[in-house]
Amino acid sequence: MEKITIAIDGYSSTGKSTLARQLAKALGFIYVDTGAMYRAVTLFALQNNFVHKGKVNQGALVKLLPKIHLDFRLNKETGNSDMYLNGENVEKPIRSLEVSSYVSKVAAIEEVRYKLVEMQRKMGKAKGIVMDGRDIGTVVFPDAELKIFMTATPEIRANRRYKELLEKGEKVTFKEVLRNVQERDHLDTHREFSPLLKAEDAIEFDNGDMGLEEQFERIYHYALRIIEAQKKGA
């Protein structure tokens, strides 16, 4: 199969990672969850007490960036790639509401974005990759053959996230989750470096009233058409 780059951007809790995993598996491509990378750096900041009264100590975090080593490793039980931070599997703790509360602030730090974008570009050099995040189609892979921008109302996204956290045993309220979603939206779209934007050539995809299967089928066929077009143009 012809290899292309698929960039999936969008707001938090729109199901970007779920869709990206499905596409990568169906196409035989590599999947990279960039959100997990930013979450891992945020967890590192929390573990090292670089977060105090809602603020991130940027200077202290940036100074230790060279000591942060991230990699994805296959989980044989789930078939997914888990996030490892300095050799430790952090797939579960990076999904907590505490990490969610600070990840947009950490992701807004220029040096953090520079480090992770460089890593992400190296991962995608050979194409045949599906990557999701906030600036994949605009900054990381502006020449990606397929760009998707996912969206849904804050209430719908918060409800999805709320149910997910409850299933994992987190003690949260819907109000807390909705506030977190709204705060992240504001931070993601207003940060100075690489703000969340829809690329001009991205397909906007509102999945607010759509099931996972229908969503996957639609995007999968977009991808197949582009792959076929690339094959003919080769």
C-alpha cells in the first residue's frame, strides 16, 4: 500500500486518538499519540514539584528537558503502544484529570513544543504514519496528504471524558470535567506558540452526533481515496 502521512488535529476529547489508532491498524501504518507525549512531560513536571498554585515553573522544567526521555512501546496485552517516561510505563497516570488540568499550560511552553515537534518529525520521516494532536497539520506535517480537524461541542466532549474517567475509577464531577475542557480549549487556541488552528486544507469533522464506527468508516474511505490517487500519480 502507498504510504502517506495522516495528520489529525482538533479539540480535546473529540476522539482523535481512537480514530488515529483505528486508521493506523486498518492501513498498516504507525500510530503516534502526541498528546501522550505532552502529558508525559506534564507528569514529569508534577512529579518534580514544578507546578504550584496552578502555575508551572517553566524555568525549572526547561532546564531539565534534556533529562526527559520518551518512547512508545507495544503493550502485548492491549495491542496498543504505551507511553514510557524515562523507562517507566506512565500510560495510566498521564490520563488523570490532574495531568489534564495542566497539560495545555505545559504544551504552551516554547521549548517543550520545540523538543517534541522535533521528535515527532523524526518519527514521520518515512511516511506511513497517523499522528494526532493540536498542531500536526499546521506545524509538524504541513505537507501531510490527509489532514483532519475534529470538533464537537464542549458539553458533548466533556460528557465523553467524564464517562471515561468514571470507568477508570476517578472521582470527578461533570462540572469539573466541563470546566477543564473549556479551559483547555481557551489555552490551546490562544497560546503564543503553535496554537490550535484548522489547516486551510484540512477536512473539518464534527462527530458530535456520530458513533465510532460511522466516524471511522468515513475517514477510512477518505484515506483510501487519497492513497489511490497517490498511487496513480506516482
